[in-house]
Amino acid sequence: MIGRLNHVAIVVPDLAAAAAVYRDTLGAAVSQPVDLPDHGVTTVFVALPNTKIELLHPFGPKSPIAKFLAEHPGGGMHHVCYEVDDILAARDRLKAAGARVLGDGEPRIGAHGKPVLFLHPKDFCGTLVEIEQV
Ligand code: CO
């Protein structure tokens, strides 16, 4: 059901420092920081040949990643995002299999303008999973 790895999201305490690590140490192409107020994050996109890394930092007082950063002050991997062809079919299949879909279970528009859902980490090997319809 899942397709390509769309991105891996990493929460960081200092976006400029993290962007420098990926640009200068790892030699990757990194974007300028992009504020996504609707999502409560500022993102630096790292383009790799086969996928993307998203460096995330809280934006605004109600950021959904503020708690994560408080618990992991040095930063850490936040979620992986897998592509699906049909997000409603994927959701229904996952729910039928007993997986917990976060929120109200309805897809919302994610950081790339496409419908996304998040799945409970306890059902996926301790990893928060995002699925995105591409
Ligand atoms: Co994501």
C-alpha cells in the first residue's frame, strides 16, 4: 500500500545550525527557511536524490512540535512520511487493521499542499508515521 518515502522530518533546536550541517558537512542542497504558520513550524527542505529531509523548528506559541523539542532539547527524528495513492482507502485499511489515526481521522492539507494523516507511533514500531496522497 505505501509507496515512496516522501520525507523524513527532524526537529532541531537551531535551524540555521542544522541547515549548515546538511549543507556544509553533508554537502546537500538546502532551502531557505520557510515559515508554515498553519502548521506551526518553520522548515528547511533538504533535497536528496531519492527523497527529502525536512528540518523543523517550532513556529508560534502553539506549535505541535514544541513539546517534542522540550522533551528532546537536542532535536531528533520526528516522523517519516510515506506516499499513498488514495489516502481515504489507506486510512480505512489502516483502521480496519487496528491502527490508530491521529486527530479526527480526516485528512488535512499538509506542508506540501497535499492531503495527509498521521498514525500513532505505538502502532508503527515507535515511529510517528505520516501518509501523504501524491
Ligand atoms: Co511531514
